[in-house]
Amino acid sequence: MMVGRQVRLIALASLIATAAYCSYQVIRIGTPQCTLAFLNVGQGKCILIIAPNGNTLMVDAGTQPYGQLGVGERCAKQQILPTLLRMGVRRLHVIAVTHPDKDHCNAVPILVRELRPLLFWLPVGDSSELDWQAVRAAVQEKNIRTIVAQLGQRLWLDARHKVFVEVLGPPDGMVVKVSDWSPNDASTVFKVRFGRITALLTGDIGATGQRWLLQSGADLRATILDVPHHGSKHNLETFLVAVRPKVAVISAGRQNPFGHPALETVAVLRRMGATIWVTGEQGSLLIRTNGQG
Ligand SMILES: [Zn+2]
């Protein structure tokens, strides 16, 4: 088991090392900085991490169609790609999708074709939905290396500046749609660490996934929380209290028909003194940190 995990770590590290050949350079002034961007993609999620060395990881890229066709493609072309260009990002190194729902993946095919990631980090869940099948087809067409998320995996984005991403969930061997585990609960949960600053990225996990994380013994405390499931009412107070974020980001569309974010979830975060940012109301959020504050 340990050997297998070591091999996986080495494989990821060598992939990232080859990324040094990439053409773009993120402008950095003074001390090393890590950037986290929570893009406003309407009712969906799209999170980008840029390590001090310029390596990039995108977690999710999709939006809810509201019955319109091709909305994922529009989101990629009109929102995500122009934003990345403005940020100086012309290549993604890794794309991860937390689970195969359209609002997390329907912009991915365009991004895969335009930005040719070196690695695609798959969720444990699968889906026969067309949007997800389009993602799989694009990844195959471009011959992108894939790896399935597994508890305990660690991806070093920048070894020199100690920026890494760790998989905290779901549990090993979990079968989606069996017992209490819904596809949402099977979302990959990532923890990003840079110095003293941490970010917990949670996909759409609900009560079952959150309860499991609480019992798993993982260190859930995080400076920045990507609030699960667009801030829905399926968030446990015990989970939010365990994370105790300073910044809580809710990716939810303006006046969405799902009631996101739920008042009770916002109230818990507010009681804890977290700064709350709702992408659909306030727009994209860019966080820059030197790993200390
Ligand atoms: Zn979602």
C-alpha cells in the first residue's frame, strides 16, 4: 500500500516537473505568492490555484444550464478563458473534477482542448450523463493522463515553496449510490496548503460526506472554505464549526431557483465571524497569500 502510494506521488511529481517547460509566467513581485481564484460561473463552481512557481490546478469548471443548451461551452469561452487570460494563465497543469455533475464539469471539454492539461484528476463517481461523457471524450481525444482521486493522495504543486494538495475524502472503496452515499457525497474533498494558509475544497458533499469527514480524524481546519454544495441547507453546523474558516466562499448563481445559499448555512458562518463571499452576488474572488496571511 505504502509503495503504491509512493509511486503515485513520484508519478505526480515528475508530471509537474515537466510542466516547467510551459510557456507562460505568472507575474510575481517580491515574496512568493499563491493565488486562489473562485470564478463567478453562475450556478456552478470553478476554482483555480496558482502556486508561486506558476503551476496551476483547476478544481471543477461548470455551470447549471437552467434548461439552455450549450451553456457549459459559453461559460468556458465567455467567462473562464477570458479570466484566465487576464490572469496570465495560458496553460493548466492539472484539472480535477470533484464529481460528474454538469455544474462542475460542463465547461471542462473546452478547457481541455484549449489549455491541454498534463493531468486530469478523476472523481471516484461516474455518470452516463452527456456532459460527463463529453468530458471523458475530450480527455481521451487529447490523450491527457488521468488518475482517480484516492484518499491520502498528495499532489505537490510547488515543492520548493511547499504548496501541496491532499485528498481528504471520500473514503477508500466507497461505492456511490449504495446506502447513504449519494454522488454528491462522493465528491473529492481537497485540502490545499501553503504555509499557514489552508483551503478546503468540498464539491457538493452533504451531511453523509461531512459526517464521515468529521469522524475520519482529518484536520479539517481551514483558512478558506469552499462551502459545500453551493451553501445549501445540507450543511452540518458541526462541520462548518470544525472547519472554522476565516473566509467562506459560496459559489452560487444570482437568484438561482435552488435557494442557494440557505439562510441557515449563512447564519452559522456569520456567527463564527467568517467573511462570506457569494460569487453570484459579489463576483469572482481572487485571494493572494504569502502563506502567512
Ligand atoms: Zn453542484
